[in-house]
Amino acid sequence: MRLWIALAVLAVCARAADPQAAWQQAVEAKGGRERLHAVHSLAVYLRPANVNMAGPLSTWLCVFPDRYFEFERLGSGERALVVDASNDRAGTDATGVKRQTRHVSGGERDQLVLNQVLYLLESAWLQPRPMELKHNVLTIEASGRTFRVWLDRANLPERLQMLSEKHKVTDDYHLQHYRDFGGIQLPARVARSNGLREWTWDADYEVNAKYNPKLFERVPDLANGPEPWRQR
């Protein structure tokens, strides 16, 4: 009898330490693979949280898998960025800096991967590979980058780190207060840390946001505000 119990406990522990099983549970908790893979665009509205280390007002339009727009207002300055990796073109506009186009940087290409993992875990274009599970920390690989994902009791990500090729942390996010947006669980509180600095936002989302694709054909203009994708 004792041997049977010991074998059962070992079997449970083996299942619990299975990174593929843990990933599947996380995907189901987020809303399920079918819903996640049906997301083609995601508008992300980050508002400064009522905390000491509030983040700047930021607005994103993520068009998966290879385009995004970002608007950020910090103090008296503003910055707008549009990235079209499929055409290797990035455009920027910033307060006091001449508008310009250039090639997409390595960090911006990493951001394309990060956006999919951070908000969806996986997408129709990106299915990370679970590699290791220790306690509630799941290590995955996606598009040549390594991520650590801390899962809460509901199997939702409560913390996510992206690592560099030398396994140094490049991005560190804490995710809280999940809410349902179109059948997908997304965090209403997002905090990002970088060294000794930390920014915290209250987040809102628009799943499969409608947008004008011509947004990605031109340099962004600060005069168009934080949501230029709505303009025709």
C-alpha cells in the first residue's frame, strides 16, 4: 500500500514538473488556443497608475506578427514610433527631433516577440517552446529568445522576464488584476522594471482593434495624437 502511494505521489510530481503541461494550462487560463490565435491586432492603453512610480502615458497598437505603433508622453515631451519589420522600416517623431525613417533595430524586433508573449503567451505566428519548469517558474524559448514566466494559482502569468543571448534580464514585467477582454484574460495592472527604475500602469485593451494599414506606410506625426490608427 505504501509503495502504491509513493508511486502515485511521484506520478503527480512528474506531471507537475512537466513544462509542456504547465504551458497548456497557462494557454487555457488565458482563454484557450483558438481565441489567442484569432487575435490579429491589439490596442494597449497604458495610463499612469496612482502610485509613486507611475509610468508615462503610453498607447500601443500591436499588429501581429511584425508591426506595431507606440506613442509615449513623458513630461513635456512626446514620442511616436511606427515599426514595420516586414519591410525593415521604422519611423520616429519626437519632441525637438526631426522626423525620420530608418532600419528596424534589434531591440524593436525583440519587441515584436515580446508583445506576443507578454499579452497572448502565444499567437498564430508564434508558438513558444516550453523548456523547463521549476516550482511555478516556466522557462520558454520563442524566436531565439528565452523567457521566464511565473504562474499564479490560476495559471496566469504574474511575472515575465525576457533574457538576452547572454541570459541577462532585458525586460521584467509584473502583471496583476486580470480581466476578460473578448474572452482573453489580460492584466489591468502592468509594472515594468529596468534596473533601479520601475513604472506602473493601469491598462485597458481593445482586442482585434480596427486600424488603417496606411499607418505603417508613413512616418508618424505627433500632431495625430496617441491613436492615429483610427484616422482614414
